[in-house]
Amino acid sequence: MHDTVTILGAGESGVGAAKLCRALGMDCRVSDAGAIAQDRMSELKALGIRTEEGGHDRAMIESAALVVKSPGIPNSAPPIQWAREAGVEVIGELEFASRHTDARIAAITGTNGKTTTTALLHHLLVSGGIDAGCAGNIGSSFAGAVADARQRPEGDHAVWVVEASSFQLEDTNRFRPDIAILLNITPDHLDRHGDVEAYGDAKWNITARQTEADHLIVNAEDPGLTALRGRRETSARVHTVQAVAAGPDPAPELAAHSIDTQRFTFLNPPFTMSMQELALQGKHNLYNSMAAGVAARILEIKDADLRAGFTHFRNMEHRMEQVCKVNDIRFINDSKATNVNAAWYALDSMTTPTVWIAGGVDKGNDYTSLIPLVGEKVHTLICLGKDNKKLKQAFGTAVTRILEVESAEEAALLGYNVAQPGDTVLLSPACASFDLFSSYEERGQRFKAGVRSL
């Protein structure tokens, strides 16, 4: 066995892992089953990294010192099996990056809200004076970000705020964040994990190796997470957030809760904020804000900086993003809502008659929970996908009309034409984007372009 690291997949994670290998002086090669995108290939060539596309050389995989896999590659894929049969360790890019940073790590996962919470926590830390980096499923690969940070005059960040998906956490065996946030568990990615229990087990890897010196922050009111906590254990110190107080004498571990309909408080020591001060509105964002705030307090952000950070935060693009108003019709881009639960939160927050744009690649979705909300708030459903039969069947009796389009720009125009002044046109697909778009980002960008052309 020689000392070459074989990296499987030449996307964001694979290129990031290659960058980190180069920064560490490790020999590596990148192998992709398909064609490597031109921009990725140029980046790898500039780094002097060997590449392979259109298939995998089994002998090279079996002789590698380590295989680093991109999260999109399932563990059932033949190259993973070849490596394991040969006794080669296989890890994910998240695991690889975490082994090569001495910074404290605050990791965030959950079915919904993890991108918003990651961005918010990073904002709270930076505005509070901490040298914090932000990476992971939120955009930049953790490995690539660690490689870039090593080139700074001041070196690595003091804290990494990392968004972690179930795919990334599934491929960890030592990953141990100092602070873990687990927001919620609802069925998602069942086509990959098989059932919600296996999906939850992948998420639980965020805390599985934590010790009593570490912290786990959880939403005490999420049923799926409560069920997961009931069958799995952690050694971390657990902090809970909840929208309803536990009574006059909250349990000592209670970290944040609502004290009435307008205010919430952090405990130990007490610190209260008005919900109206929060830049992020909506009940689901209350949980996100409280969880991020607890983590920030653990990292010793001062209360005055915490209050200012909550007030001035701007949400991520494609997550309940207010695009603009056209003739008093409001347009919202929630393209990142790629599952039913995310769309539920978006619809639940609607306070005006709504034109809902949904559809794409169905991931085994059950739309039952959306039907009452859609019946109450939506007058028109615009289906944006190649196969809309399931959507039309689910909501056929819940809405006044169902229309179909083949592009995000057409969806924006049709939404405008069927809406009335005072209405909201909401893109919140509840599905993945890969039937018509390369990513949810492209879907959102094209929707916004369509809105701005009105």
C-alpha cells in the first residue's frame, strides 16, 4: 500500500478534499464516474492533482492509503465496496476536514433550518468578535475552507461553524464537534437511507462521539427528534430549546424558552429578548434563533452583542427570501425548501392569499400534512416539474386551480398573472430540483430573474 489518497467525486467536496491534501503535502488523485466539469478540472490541474473521469480504476482504489468519498456517493456504490474489501479506510470529506483542524467546531444538522441556523450562528460569532469560519453543506466544502484558512497569515480560524447533512454525517467515524445543534427530524432522503430510523441514526452521528466536555443543543418540542433521543444516547451536556416554558421551575438544563407570546429568555444567567427584535420572524425561526443563541453563549458571546447580532442578521439566499413586490403582489423565493416539512413552514408563515409554486424530483414525499394548510391559504398551485401527477392528485381538491409550467421564469410570470394585489407568490417546491435545474440555487436564481423581468 502506498500513501496516495483517492478522492471519489469531483464536485465541491472532492475538489475541497484535494485542496486540503495539497495543503497538507499529501499525494492524492481525484476519480469521478462521470465527466469532470471544466471549471473543476481547471482547478485540479492548477493544483497539480491527478484526475480520472468516466470510471474508477479498481486497482488504484484498492491500493490507496485512504479513500475520501463525496457525500452524494452511497455506501453501496461498487468503488466503496472495493475499498472496504481491500481493507482501505473510507471516510467522508467532513470527517477528513475535521481531522485536520484544531479549531473548535460548532456543527448544525436537522431536516430543516440548518442552513439558516448555521449562517445565523456564524453571524453572531463574527459580530461578537470571534474569528469564525463557516463551511459544510451551506456552500463551501469544509475541507476546502480549512485548506484556504491554513493559508491566512493568522492561520486557521478559532471556531468553525459547520452545516452537516445526513449524507455527510453518515460517513464519519471520529467526528466530534465541541457544540452540536440538532434542530428536528422529519422523513427526508428516504431514497438514500431507507427509513426514518436510519435517517435519524445518520443525523445522530453529530453527537454520537461527544463527551461530557461537549454540548448538544436540541429542540425539545420536535416529535421526530424526541423519538430519536428516546432510543439513542449521548454523553454530551444537553441543552434544550422550546417555545413553551416547562413551568415555574424549568429543569436546570433548559437553555432557552418562550416566556410569553412576545418574549423569550436564555437561562443561566437569564437574558430576555423581544421576538419583535429578531430579524428572523416565524415560529420555526424562533427555534433556530434560540438554538444559535445558546451556542453563541456557550462560546461566550456577550449579551449586548447577541442582541445586536439577532437584530441585524440577513437570511440566506433562497430561504424565505423576499424578492420584491410588483403591483402589490409579493414574491418569495424559498427554493431551498426541498422537502415537505420545509414547505410546511413556508406555507404556515403565509398571512395573505397565496399562489404556491411547487414540484420537482419527488423524494418519496407524503403531502398529507400540507393539505389543510394548502386548503386554508393557497388558491392556485403552479406545478414546476417534469412529472406533476402526484402533486395534482394530492392537492386536486384543496385548491381552486392547478396549473403547470416548464420553467421558473414562466412560473413567475404565471404567478403574477393569476395573483391579485395583496397576494403572495411563493416558490417553495417541497422537492429536489434536478429534473429541470442543476441545483436549487439555479432554480431560485431563475425564478428571481423572472420576477424582476415583470
